[in-house]
Amino acid sequence: MLGKLWLIITFLLVFISLATHQVVLFMVALLFFLTGATARIWATNALKRITYERKLSAERVGFGETIDLQIEIANRKPLPLPWVQTDDEIPKKVALLKGRTDISYIPDNVVLNNIFTIGWYHKIKRHYPMRCQHRGYFTYGPATIRTGDIFGFFVRQIEVPALDHLTVYPRVVPLPKLLLPSNNPMGDINVKHHLFQDPVLTKGIREYVYGDSLKRLHWKSTARHGKLLTRLYESTTTVEMAIFLDIRTVDAPYWGSVPEKLELAIITAVALANDALSRGYRVGLYVNQYKHGTASLIRIPSSQKPTQFRQILETLAPLQELEALPMSRFLNNESRNLPWGNSIVLVSAVPNEELITTLYKMNRAGRRIAFFQIGGESPAYLGKGIPVYHVSEQTPWQETESIEFN
């Protein structure tokens, strides 16, 4: 606070006292010098052997859960600290249930303020409950520590760069809460043991009938017999579902996002994945956005492993509003690498003409497709054979609690 002014003031008082022969003023100058020197030495050593730690009770939590944020500061020297102020950056979207915050210069953050009085070789802990009411990947820190002498003449400050991270999974709700059918989200896919044809295992050929996919034609046999012949495939009980999530929520070429629609789209994708995995399906996830911290688009191959649902939740948690590739192009590219018997589920808020054309062509080629439209006044019509489900922003999921997962 005073900085080098205390020396200037001291010399000024000494000069005046000598010029006016004021002994009392000289004693005041000497006392002021001793006080300032003591304060300066105190402040210089105040931040030595000070430790600051921030701990989260969990690094990954479900939507709606409450975590504990612990702040610990320790003074590991024989010099007491009459005051210590800490300012810690915390995310605004994780609701602080107890404590005092201030405005932060970092977007979407607030500053958690604390003032302590710490004796020599003393340690103080404080706990702050926080409720996770928003999906996301959040960063805690850095923190700033300020302290000084007992008189408040000098202030010292250091930054603690250590960061902590918290992943809040998207909300998990059952399909009925989205006003969607809970028994047949893919139309004819009802039970795990429903038989499908595996395009890898061919068991014979038969004569072509109207409606057969051209991809099933056996051209060598057709040329040999002089008539169109179609492959017959072995049956399989494996049911695979690829969920495609479209990040875009406004019509092209406009940029921007409707946060409510994006959240509802993510919730719908999570509900579909949870329901399908619980029925024994192999489920994969594809999103037209780069995976957090990488330059690769989000691709989770179909699987039924126990950790699949948690991996899907963790991948969806940090999603932002910006798309990396138009969904029509992304869907067309990725579907080429999917097994032919794989069911494709598209979740999108913008069924534009290009996307509808892509779905129509895939359906004509024999792909099994379902479309879940997010928002809008009425669902789009994609032609015969493509079931369309409308997920309205007014569905009752907003008043329900998130369901638990293992």
C-alpha cells in the first residue's frame, strides 16, 4: 500500500524535526521508520511457506448431483498472518450453495472470495457444496493469494496455477418422459432376439422381386442365368444401432445456436442410447463435432460393453454449439463404414433439404433409418419407410429427476 513512500515520509519528518529542533517530531519519525521497516519485513516473508490446495469430491458426476469443494490453506512458518485473502476461479454454471462470489474477468466464471486469519503453523479448511445443474466440462482455478503486514502498509500477491476439472454428464431421462415410444423406437426393432439378415453371411440366391435392394443383386449369377437374382443372407440376432447427433440448431447458412434445442437433442440421444443398451443392443455414437481436446470427429463404434454408456455420457458432456461438418455429409461419409444391418438413428433440429435427400437415398438403398426431430411446430415428412418422431420443447422431462446409472 505505502510501497517506498514510508522511506520518503520518514526522511521528510526527520528533516523537518532537525530544521525546527523538534525532538518529539524526531521520535515520531523514528517510530514511523521502525514501524515501516517491521511491516516491510513482515510482508516480505508473509507468502513464504504458504500452501493452498483445492479438492473436488468427484471429477465426474451425473446431472443434478451435489459435490463438495474443499479449500485448504496452511501457514508453515512461525510468522502469523493477520489477514489472507484468496480469490479462486470457479465455474458459474456449477451452482455454489454456500459462500461469497464476485465477478470474474474469465467468461462463464465467478470468483470465490475468502478472508482468513492464520496463526503460525496453522491450517484452515473450508467446504463449499455445489450442485451440478448444467452439463459440461468445467475448470476450477487458477487462484490468487494476497496477504501483508499487520498494519496493512504492504501487500504481496502470488498466483496458484494449479487447475482442477469437473465433468458433469448430460441428464438421463427415460423415453416416455420425452413422449416417445419406449418399446419400438426403431419401428420393427422390438426385442433383442428379433432376426435380421447379416450381409456378411450369404446362404444362397433367389429370383429378384420388386422392392429388393440393388445392392443385393448377384451379378455373376444374373449373367449366367440370364435373369436378375438376389443374394439370400443368413439370419442373425445381433442388433446394432448407430446414433447420429446433429449439433446444428439453426438453419444454414446462419450461424449461432439455440441452447435449449441443443440440450434437448443431447438428452434425446442419451435416452435412446440408454434404452437401446438396456435392451441388449450394440450402440454407437457419431457427432458432427470434434472430440474435446482433439482434431478428430466424435466416433464411438457400436458396442455392448459395460462401459459403453458411461463413455457416451463423457463424450457428450463437453459438447459445444459449433458443428465441424454438415450432418448430411457426415452421415453419408460415416454410413459407408457401418455394417449393412446397422440401424441408423438421426437426432437433429434442422431437417433441411440436403439432409432429407441423404436419408431418402439411404432408405432406398435398404438402410433401416429413424429420425428424431428436435423442436419445431410439426415433424418433417421423410417419405414412406422412415419413421419420424417429434421431440417438443414442452415435454414433461423438464420436471423429472434424472435417473441413475451404474
